[in-house]
Amino acid sequence: MNPIEPPLTAAPGLMAMELTPADEPLLQRFFIENPLYFLALHGRPAEPLEAHEEINEPLPEGWPYTKRWIVGYVAADGHLAAMANVVSDLLAPRVWHVGTFIVATERHGRGDAQVLFKGLEAWAQGQGAQWLRLGVVSGHLRAERFWERQGFTQSRLRTGVVMGKRTNTLRVMFKALTGGTAQEYLARVERDRPDPPT
């Protein structure tokens, strides 16, 4: 684990660190101990190489970006309490992407997810992010409600997305951090524009 610079604020009792390939066993243990995310999205628990792929798998070819962070929120006992996969300047400058965001099941309902995300959002904005984007599986109601409460708005649906044993529909969502409009965002990120009616 490496310190994150500039520092990223975490919830009380947790420290945000950048996970590296050396931290794969720590992340894999977290994935195995918290299967709800994988069951909801993939229809199965985490597979043996899940952490390796999370840390090392390249982004799709032709997708410009500046940097990817795998953030681990480490508790006093050295175990992970949460993790996030964040990419800066994905597809367009000042557009940051939240790829994965998982909070340990034992921490659900305590407000930890909101605290951690607010810290992540402030950290990204402090480094120049003007927009955040993500994809949430349609029908994963807990996640959908969470992101809506954080101020994200749907821009389009992506159907037929194969994830593990499931074929999902993704709600592509975005949030302005500096007061921009939906029109301004969609002018930057053509991929996120609503599909034309057929």
C-alpha cells in the first residue's frame, strides 16, 4: 500500500491508501468476505483472480485517461473496510470515473458509504475534476438509490452488458461538481449521450 497524494480523507478509524499489485491478497480477501457486490452484478461470488484483474486489467483500448487509482480504506486491524476504483480524465479532460465502489457488508446502514464517497468526491474535485461518471446495474436498487442520493443523474442505458454469469442493463450516470449543465457534460462525453429514439 502506498500513501495517496494529495491525501484522501476517509471515515473515522480508516486510512485511505493506494493499493498496488503487492496488495492483491488483501483485496482478494476483502472481495471474498464481502460477496454481495459480485452476487448482484455477476451472479456469483468473487473468482480467484478478481483482485488481480481489479488492479491490473487495462482500460478498453482507445479510452484516453490520465491515471487510475485502486483505493483501499484500511481499518486499524490492517483489513480493508472499503475500496474504490477511480480513473481521472476518462474519455475527456476533467471527467473522473468511479469504476468500483464497495463498502464492507458489516458497515452497511451506518453512513460509511456516504462519508467515504463525499471524501472521494472532494478529493477528485480538489485535483481538477469537474464531473464524475459511473455505471450502476439497473435493478440493483440499493446501489441505484445510493447514487441518486449522491446527486447522480442518468444520461443513458447500456443494454446487454455481460458481467460474469449475468447480462445486465447499466444506467450510465453523471454528476457535475462545479455547476455545469447536462448539455455541457454530454458535449464533452459523446459516449454518454442518450441513444437516439428508434
